Amino acid sequence: TPLRKFVWHTAASGDIVNPVVNSVRFVPKQNLIVAGCSDENVSAKCFDSLTGEVVEEFHRVEGNCFTTDVSRDGTLACFGDASGALHFENINYSF
């Protein structure tokens, strides 16, 4: 089906926490998605689009992540956060 659900975080109680997602980008030539959301703990993550598993959490993004972008070759991601900062991350993964 075209709909796939991703779990952002599971609380200690076992409840699923899915904050508002502000931005999503597909990583070219890989089965990966980077997403930015409104979350005070981890505002940007990279997911495996086939399994829904978290590949990486980007902890330098503070507060809400409002924008995401990925380079055409899929090696660099950019995140814009609520403090007005731009964060660049190497996302050159090999599986």
C-alpha cells in the first residue's frame, strides 16, 4: 500500500509518540528518508523507507526542525531549526 507509518518515539509507558512532521526528503539512490518535526528531544531523523527503522538521529538540531534538504548525490543533508541555525550532516551511508 502507498501508506507507511513510522514511529518517531516510544514512551516509557509503551505509547507511540508521533509529533507533527514539518518536512521530509527522500535520499536519492537510497531507501532512506530524512524528516524534521516539532519535537523538543530529537527534531530530525533518518529512516529506512522499507523497514521504518531509525537509521540516525540528528541531535545537533535544536527545538523544532522546520526544513530539510538533501544533496543530489545523497551524501549531505541540511536541517533548519527553530533557533535559525542551519545544520549540515554527512549522510553517506553504506549497508
